Amino acid sequence: MSRQHIPVGLNLTAIGVTPAWWLEAARRTEAAGYASVWIWDHFVSRGRLTDPLLECWSMLAAAAMVTSRIRLGPFVTNVMNRHPAVLANIAATVAELSGRRLELGIGAGGHPAEHAAYGIPFPERPERAEHLVEAIEILRLLLAGGPADYDGHHYRLATAHAFPAPVPPPRIIVGGMTPKGARLAARHGDAWTCFSDSFEALQPVFTAELAAVDRSLDEVPILVAVTVEETAVGLSELTAAWSDRGAAELIVHDVHADELDDVLALAG
């Protein structure tokens, strides 16, 4: 049986770069033939808090207007950063601007320093997981246009609408970097994403949960984030190897400005 070469996307750095650089990098990523382009959802750098950092959804909206084919998404949007009803309106608008090219990556967040700096609540992981489950439910309701009533523990809606209502709605890709997160993705996501260094430990948890809720990899595919260093073997070899391991797509994570030319050349 021939080995399958799966789609590859780039998660372009948002730290220490200008909007003009990022948008040109997105255009070049599309021109090189990559399948998707992604951006972090953070407000401050994970390094020095004074490092410039681009806002995720603003850049996705701009990228929708300067590209025509490539899929766009947050890797991954932090559920604590925006009320899910607000996020639904933002995502629906970006989906419309892009011609339905949006991928809605979402996770429970993992950078408490920015929450302390901005005064945004950052509860312990079990509570953030509760927020994530409710947010996914709300996103599904509102991306269908509504009207929606919802009475959750953390969020409530009363005859809420959200327009535009993209058809089809964007895939909700759940970032699950822990066993609980992998199980949550299997139950509630349209896809699951994790980093390559945690895949071996989490993949059995994810597939077991899929079986427990009678879902399949066709319904909830796996997107694996790999490092720039891992691409040294070449994209053909890398994608074939990860396809053999069960991944449906790869994302080259955190591509810095000084790495972009070399990574784009890999697709040639």
C-alpha cells in the first residue's frame, strides 16, 4: 500500500513581527502551496512581556482579504479570552470574509502571565475545561445563526442570534495537550490537535475515548503540530511517516521570520 502524503500548514510567529510581515508571510505560504496558515491567540509574549505581539483574530480577518485559497485559523484561540457568543460573531465574520476557509481552533489556554497582566480570569484547568465544553456548545448553536437559549454553569444565552451564519460552519478543532483535553476533543471536537512530542502518550487516550462515544477518526481527525527542526527530513518523508501514525494533517509550529524562507522552500 502506498504511503499517503497529508496536508501541511504553517503556524507563523506573531511575536516581534509587524502586521505587514505576517500578511506577506501568509501570502507567500499560500503561493508555496501549503494547505493552511495559523496564528497564536495571545496578548503578550511568552518571553519578555514587552515584546510586540499581533492580535490573532484581527490578523485572520486581514489574511482573509489578501489570500484566496489557503485555510486560516487560530492555533488555538484561548477560551478564556473572549465570551463564546462574542467569539461566534467574530468567527462567523471571518468565515464569511474568507469564503468559508476558517478553521476554528480552540483550547483551554495556558499562559497565566497574560491573564494576570490583563486582569482576565484564569481559573484552574478543570474549570477552564468546563468553560471549553460550554463554549463549544454555544459556538455550534450560534454559528448556525440561532435563536439559541443556553443555561450553563458559566454562560447563559437568551434567544441569541449571530450573523452571518456560515454554511457550512467552520470546523471546531480542539487543542488538547493533556489526557483530559484529548478526551474532551474526542467527545466534543470536529478534530483534535496536539504537539508531536505529546502524541505518543495522548493518542491512545484519544482513540479510546472516540470508541467510547462511538465516533471515528473520519469524524474527528488528528492535526499534529511539528517543529521546524522536524521538517529537516523533508515534507514528503515527514507527512508519510505521520500519516502512518494516524495524523490527517501537520502544522509546522512557530515559524520565525528567519526560518520562513527555508520552510517555504520545502514545499517546492
